[in-house]
Amino acid sequence: MQTEVARTDTELVTNDTVREAVGLLQQGDVVALPTETVYGLGADALDPDAVEKIFKAKERPHFDPLIVHLPNKTAIEKVAEIPDEIAKPVRQLVETFWPGPLTIVLPRKPIVPDIVTGGLPTVAVRQCEHPIFHRIIRNFDGPIAAPSANLFGKISPTSAQAVLDQMSGRIPLVVDGGACARGLESTIVKIIPGENKPTIEVLRPGPITEVDLKKFGKVVFPQKNVDVEESAPEAPGMLANHYAPATPLRLMEKPEDFVPESGTRYALLSYRGQPKDGFIDLYPWDEVAVLSPGSGRVAEAGIRFFHVVGQLDQLNVDEIIAEPVPDRGVGKAILDKLRKAAVK
Ligand code: TXA
Ligand code: MG
């Protein structure tokens, strides 16, 4: 299969592209689409044969469920049940963060095929903020199942080129909507009713942070070390060994922990690129890539993370040594990915 890339730089091209993408979705095919987080691989969420093509293209195990993207806020009622006990916080989260990078796990409705939820009694839903995605889903007028457009376990793509690098020949179309504004996958939450206020369990940290969420409930980060071998974990994005570049990657908590082996070529993934952090001058690195040049802002590091790791991965060094980033805000999501990338 030849993979076409549809550029979307002019209004005219965009109209043709939207039509083409919607046509493919309607005929039960998969299309790579830009979102504000990472590129997604979309298909008609209500058509099990179409969704099967996503699993095939990604080589994804069937126990790992997909996120359902909604054409509008009210479509949530079509695919999910909203229990009365959590109706208020769900409404507040939807009103505050949609369209945007927040995915909510809710009891599913029978209309959602088993293949989408991996047989779980729940469905993960979000409304995407990207204008091109928005136009496509509005014209398609139905829910779109879309995981990140990478091969299972590999790093997520934040540009059309990064999609092609992994998906060329596997899918008919990549809609190029430019670089993703957030660069990290959506925050996934589950809401547990509480006496005074609900608990918001963060199943996957992402661009919507603890500070953003805590107005709406008690925020907790359950520490579940789900293993790849287990079936149907609650959020298999929490699987160990995920987001891995081909090059081995190690998160180095402290500069003193680094003991280089002779004859080994190392690249440094630096947070701020500043000598005072203790990593830059530690070793004559083959390459140094900086996540947040100068400013040291976790949000910037998040936007650049997958892109920069992807670039380092092309260099054929023996190992990537990653500096830690601050464990706050979007930094939590970056650390989560670094820890998973580092699992052998
Ligand atoms: O930002 C995003 O969320 C991107 C864009 C494309 O929307 N999508 C994305 O999808 O990251 P994916 O499939 O790569 O990650 C979805 C995660 C998986 O870890 C999956 O296990 C989890 O969501 N998930 C899906 N349904 C779930 C459910 N019912 N309960 C718990 N976790 C679920
Ligand atoms: Mg993914």
C-alpha cells in the first residue's frame, strides 16, 4: 500500500483533504490525523472491521483499548453512561477542558464494539482540539477511535513525517496538520465518587496537570506497575516498556550515577542544557539534545519530547542518557515516558 500525505497549508487543499479523509473513514478505512497532543490513527469507532485495521497497522495487542474521540460534547451520552454520583465532576471537566487533552474513562454503552474497549466495561472518551481533526470529525459526524499513530510500544509521532517513518505502506493517508501543539498524549482520568468531593485518578499523566484538576476533586496518581504480559490492564499506557526508541535509553537520576563504558557512544538528552545541572560537562557526549533550551520549562520540554527523542534515535549511538526533568506539571508525564522508555 502506498501512503499518501495530504498537506493542509491552504484553505482549498484543506477542503479536499477533509473530504478525502472523511471518505476513507466512511468506507471503513484508517487515516492518520493531527491532534493537539500527538498524531492519531483514526477509524470509525462503531465499525469493528475498521477498528481492526488500526490494531493491524499498529501491531497492537487487542487487550489494549482505544480512545474514542467525539464530534461534540453531547456525543458523550451516545457512547458512555454517566453515573449520577459523578455527573457533576464529569460535567465540570468536560466544560472546562473540552475540546482538549483530557480523556475520561466512563462506563460504556453497548453501541461501542468490544474491540474498541478491549472487552472492558468502560470506554475512554475525549474531544480533540485540533482544527483539522475537528473539521474531519464534524463532517464524519460520528465517534472516531484513534490511538497514537505509532507502532505498538514505540514513540508517539508529533509530525506527519514521524507518522510516515513508522506507518509508511501500512495506511492509505496521513493528513499533515503540522507539528502537534502539546506534544504529549492526553491526560487520562477516572472519577471515583466521594462523600465531600470526588477522587480524580490520573491513569496516565499528560498536558492537563494536577494543578488543573485539583479544583474538581482529590487528585491521585495510582502506582500500578502493569506488566505487558497481563491482559486488560486499567490503562495499558501504563504498561512497563512503552514509548521506547530503538536506541537503549537510561534515565540517570544523578550525574554521579553515570559510569561510562569504554568504546560506547553516548548521547545526552538534557533538560535545560545548562552546565550547572551537572550532566553536560560530565562526559564528551557524541551528541547533546536539549528539551527546553535555556528556559527550563516543563511545558516546552513536553512539546519537544517525542521529536527530540526521535532525532536522537536516528544517530545510531549506543545509548541515550536522559537527565531527569522536574516532577511537576507536564514534567510528570515526561518522567513517566522516560521511565517506560528505559525498561528493557
Ligand atoms: O492524546 C491522546 O490521547 C492520543 C490522541 C491520538 O488522541 N491518543 C492516545 O491513544 O494516546 P493511545 O491508544 O496511544 O493511548 C490510549 C490509552 C492506552 O494506554 C489505553 O490503554 C488507555 O488509553 N485506555 C483506553 N481505553 C481505556 C479504558 N476503558 N480504561 C482505561 N484505559 C483505557
Ligand atoms: Mg499510544
